Amino acid sequence: MNHMASDSTSRGEESITGITNKTAGDGGDMPPEERRNVVLEFMAEHGIALPPKAIFRGLKIERGITFSYRTVQTILSELEDQGLVARVDKESLDEGNIQPIPEDEAGKRAYYMITMDGRREAGASNGD
């Protein structure tokens, strides 16, 4: 039996997964503060630790972002500096533990997870 991975490759149409690919409504001119809020809201909605590339891909699919992967990385770094997301050790996640990465291991690959302060801020930016 031949299964297609997707029944649509066009943006704005529903795929076989039931997720509608979003188109960017801003034409790529989203202001920096709005970009930050989009990333924070995405993290709050998903509530799980994700690697930066998965966050970027999810934002492209679910929010139709047009800004770059590098911009997402920069936003995540800024959110971490503000205590709104935390870098967590991916090996610890395999054990079912959430373990922040110590500052002396800053170069270590990590997953990002929203903090309670980040959830509060995401709710405030949503008007909740």
C-alpha cells in the first residue's frame, strides 16, 4: 500500500496530519517584539522541552513565520537570559528528569522549556 506523507504541499491547506499549514500574514515584516511573543506563546502552548530546530519548524508550520532559524535561536537565548525559558539537558529528559544545564556548560546542545515566569508572560501577551 502506498501512503502519501501529505495530501498537500501548499500553504494554507490541510495536510494528512490534520494540521493546516499557515501562511504568514505579515509578509515578513513582523516586529521584533511580536516575534518574541510568537516564540514564547508557542513554547507555552506546547509545554514540553524542544530543540531549537523543532521550535523553528513548528513555528513555520503552525504560525507561518518567515523569520530565520538564526532569529529563533537569538530569541530563545534572549528569553533564557530573561528567565522565561530554560535550557535543559536532553539526556536527563530520556530519564524523565528536567535538569537545567549549568552555565559552565553553555555550549552544550540543549532543549528549551518554558518556565513558570514564561507562562505568565505568555498569558499576559495573549490578554489572558
